Amino acid sequence: MATESDSNAERESRIVATVIELAESGGFEAVRLRDVASQADVALGTLYKHFRSKEDLLVAALTQEARDLEDRLQRRPAEGETPLDRVTSHFAISTRALCRRPKLARAVLHAVGSEDPELSVKIGAFHQVVSDTVIRALRGDPEVSWETATDMEREVCSVLHAVWYSALIGWRSGQHSQQQVVERVRSAAVLVLRGAELQTP
């Protein structure tokens, strides 16, 4: 059993790693708090202090996946000469990264759809990470963030993020492929970026 000297960060890291492993092996139903506690070597009571439900655990796993992707994109940003090329590249990379472990991806997308209002802050953290990476692809600047973006960049980002999330839900239910997810976002980007240009003074 883990010792008292374990830091909260170490425990949380083990917990999230265990959640990812269980979800990828068996999907949403495989993530049970008792099993997570046992495999992560933490007391069940300790687990409940940090996470209230399996949805809570899976949102934490999704946020970690998003942060890992953000680090990867900082090292190797989306490529392209134009905003359209870069955001298309960005969403292709992001879609491959999320869907490379399909059972995990479907489990976390299920969790993000939770109606639990107490999860909204944690889900918001995931969306914030994604938004920052989209803004960087739009401008082609690895230093920009949501806070320093223009109002137009934020509007474009919000629309593309929403289309991507909607397309991923369609992928989760088997309505379309990963490639179709990227194509839907690219189609939206063409229209949104054209509209943004028309509104530019």
C-alpha cells in the first residue's frame, strides 16, 4: 500500500494512469472506483476525497491526455502556411491522438457528456487546454493563448472546437470515421475563416 509520504501529485498520477489502463482495456464500464483504488495502490477513502465518480476519474484522464497533446504540439506545432492549413493539421493530429486508444476515447467522451454540474469546472479545464492549442494553430504562434487572442480568434476557435466535439460524438456512436471528423472540421474552418475575413475592417 502507498505510504503517507506519497504526494498528492504522485497519487493522482497513479490514479489517472490506472484509469487510462482500465478504460482502454474495457471501456467506460471497466472504470470502477474500487478497482482503480486497488490497482493504483491507494485507499478507497483517499480516492473518494479526490474523485466523486467514474465520470470524474475519466474527465481527469481526458484532461491529462489533452495536456500531453499540448506538450507534443508545443514541440512539433501544426504545420501549414495558412490558418486553414494549420487548423486542419491541428485537428488531424488531435483526432489521431485522442482516437488512437478507441475504448478510452469513447469512455472519456461518455464522461464529458455527464450532467453532473460539479464536473463542469474540470470539463472546462479540458476545453481550455484545447482552446489554447487551436488559437496557436490559427495564428501560427506557439506563445499565444486564449487570454491574449483577439475576439475574432476566440470566436473562430469556439466554433471549430464545438464542431470537432460534435464530430467526435458522431465518431463515438459509429456515424463516421476519424477522417470524416477531420473533414467536418475543415469544412467548418473554410466557412468560418471566410466569414472572419469578410468582417475584417
